[in-house]
Amino acid sequence: MAARLGSIEFINSLPVDLGLLEGAVPLGAEIIQGNPVFLNRRMAEGKLDVSPVSAFWYAQNFESLFLLPDLSISSKSGVQSVLLFSRFDFKDLKGKPIAVTGKGRTTPALLEVLSRVHYGFVPTLREVSENGGGIPPGCGALLLIGDEALIARERNVRSDVKVIDLAEEWRRQTGAPIVFAVWAVRRDYFNANVREVRRIHRALLQSREWGLAHLEEVLKRSREKTGLALRGLRSYFSSIAYDLDEELIKGMRLYFDLAEKCGLLAAKPAVEFVEP
């Protein structure tokens, strides 16, 4: 049976995945797309073999996973697609429900870490199925990720709604970059398919190289999907890192450490990679 490879349906994954989706880089595996929570769940169920997963979900499940080296979706500054739309300043959200869409795991946990560590309160999160075009009644803020965040920011014309970039807030508070997603393989699959996993890893790296070399094609696809202007999309992609260097790993470890101290993780996760 062909390997099953996950792919994030947001445009932020296109620089890594488009070469595979277009057939420019041979893969020989089944590609299954979905939002981060969907992919996390499929990995947990054994229905995916290799996939990008939420960094926080990796930390929760590290004992059953290995990371693929040099692949992530990260930011060393603001990222424009992890946004808190708020009627209040961040520090004044204590006791006010914050709506979340349940499509990611890293960003809600990041919101909790920032709230607890830097502002001294435990946020009240309320999951909603759809954002309905604005902050839901009874909520003080709405957290959006991915394409929804980009589109909502473009359409936000209300002067009373503050737009807080959580990646920028994290950088300001800690001085560290933030890793949102990592590529992982199930340990049981890797142990039985070492050569196949290494082949898929090489294909992902080649596809990333292709995507970054064909950025105009990435921008075209992104515009078709979101309707956003090319200028804004170009700025967006320039804010994302797709490697996983030592600085990013250090930032990821800091995020895990703070999440554990906040009681969001049961244990400090090991960061273990497949050897290329």
C-alpha cells in the first residue's frame, strides 16, 4: 500500500506542497488534505503515515512520533495568519470569552501561554463552528488561523476591533521565533518503512525547493484560493520560515517549556528527528 501523506489545506503550506500536488516532484504516495486538527486526528488514528502536524499536538504525542528534519511552518516575526480580533486590549480580556474555531492546536495553546505567563490570567476559550464574519455575541475576541485570518484581516474595517498578531506578540514577549507546524512520522510506520520515509522526506525537501523557486506560481494559486491581492500575499509568504534551524528549535523548546509550566502539557516533550 502506498504511503499516506498529509497536506495542510491552507495556503501557508503551498511552498512545501505545491511541487508534489503539481507533479513537478515525483512522490508515489497518496496525499490527503485537511486542516491541522484533521491531520492531527488522522495521524492519531493511524490513517496517515507522514504529515505536517500542529507543533503543540506533536508535544502531546511525542512518544509515538519522530520529526522530519529541516521542515516546519514557522515565523521569526509576525505572520499575519494567527490573529486575535479583539474588542479589548489583550490585558483586558480576563474573564471575557474568546471564540476559537477548533482548526488548530498550536495557536490556542499559544494564546493560553501568553495570557497566563505575560498577562496573568487564564483565558476563557469558547469553540465555535464558524466565525460568522465577526466576533460572536457575548465574546470579547475571536481567534482565527490560516486563510480565514488572512481574509478576515483584509475585510476588517471596524476601527473598534483590534487585530493582534500572536506570532508578533510572542516575539515581543520572549524574543524567540514560534513554530506552528512540523512534519512528523508515526514511529511504528518509520520502524517498518525506514527507506520509504527517507524517500518521502527527500521529496518534501525537493518540493519545498521547487516551491520557493516558483513563488509566482505559489502566489497565483494562493490568489485563486483566497481572492487576496498579490502584494499582500507576497508580504505574507516572506514572513514564513519553512526550515527548522537551531534558532527555531530553540524557540519551539521554549514554547513547550512554558506550555508545560502552564499545565497544558503533562511532560516536557523530547524533540527527536529521523536521521536523513
